[in-house]
Amino acid sequence: MGRIIAIASGKGGVGKSCVTAAAGAGLAALGRKTLMVDMDLGLRNLDTLFGMETQVLNHIGDYIRGNASLDEVITPVEAHPGLFLLAAAQYLDPSEITKEALAELFGQLRERFDVVLADCPAGIGPIFEAVIQNADEGIAVTEPVVSAVRDADKVLHCMEDAGIKYRFIIVNKLRYQLMTRSVMMSPDEIGEVLGVSLLGIVPMDENVIICSNSGKSLIGSGTPAGKAFERIASRMTGRAVPVPRLKRGRKGLFR
């Protein structure tokens, strides 16, 4: 049986979909048959991150409405063998996706895939709540700023209330220079505040924008963010890959 992993964030714009895309590509590269489910109804971003806008013919709404089979709504990501996408519907009322329908869907996906990454919409709305009811693990993506960390704390509490035992955080868009100047929170401080394990740290990297706009994956790119996501994917398979330890600069006369 496959694992259902909910990837969520309390605050929008922290890079949750980029994390889902990179983690999915990384897991597939490690031999895990992986499905990314875009649950951000009305928006739909995962297909664009892989340059698949013209390849996705059906979406989750087609399956929920009974207009397409599960095989017809799942699209292989050709550039990454073993990686698949179930796209969100840009024109679908979230009320059409009931908890019962979603439970049935995830039950079928468990039997087909090693890992299912559910890219939740930002916030703690009904779709997020329905997804975490079916998840085995939860990942909260946050930036090292107070507002994002506070919102991630709420997301993690909701996951805990839903019975998700294994919960983690990924700190995205870390600026090392700001952290060393004590302007930005460090990943260790965030972990202590949220009280869950740190799955990974992703530095601020312009290559994330370059790859996203060109439909290319960060995995195998050799970039700082790409290497960070490769480590995260390895940890998600159970490998003991150390998280790089970051230290603040020592305060001196001019700090």
C-alpha cells in the first residue's frame, strides 16, 4: 500500500507547489512510483511547473463527475520516468468534491503508487481538511518569517487533530546572510517553535524561478536548491541524510 503525504502551508506564496514538484521528481529518480495530486482547485499550477499545459487533457473534476476513468485523468511526466500527475480542475466548485469521494479516490491511488503527494491549497479550508483525513504523513512548508511560521503552526495542529502522527516542516527560501545577521529566523529556531522534525532546508535560489518558468526540474540541475530537494527526497525514502547545520555569524563591533 502506498503512502499519502499531504503537503500544505498556512500562508500562500511560500513555494508549496514547487516543493511538491521537486520532491515528486526526486522520489521518482530514487525509484519510487510517485503521483502528484494538485488539490488547488480553481488555480492549477503543477502542470505548468513541468511544462505540461498542453499535455493534460483531463483533471480531477472529470473523475469526480464520472466523465473519465482514473487512468484517463492521470498523466505521466515524460521527463521523469515513474512520476505522474493528477491535475486540478480550474473550473470546479470545491463543494463537488465530497469527503467520501476523496476517500474513495485516495484509497484507489494507494493501490497504484508507492507515494502520493497531495498538494493542498494554502490555508485550512474544507479541501485541506478533507485531504488530511486521508493522509499518513504531513509536511508543512514555511518561509523563515514570523507570519508564515505562525500559519504553519496552525496547519500542523490541524494535521495532528486529524490523526497524522508523522509531521514535518520544510523551510523554504532561506537567506543565509539575513539569518547570520539575526534578521531572519533560523531553521533550528523554527523547529523549536513548531515542535516537529525538520525535513529539509531550501535556500533562496534564482534557479527556482528559471526552472519553473522553463518547465524544467530542479532535480539533477546541480543548483543549490536542486541539491537541497535531492536531500529531502532521500530523507522521504527513509535514508539518513544529515540536514546541513547552519550557524549564525558571531556578533562583533559592527553587528
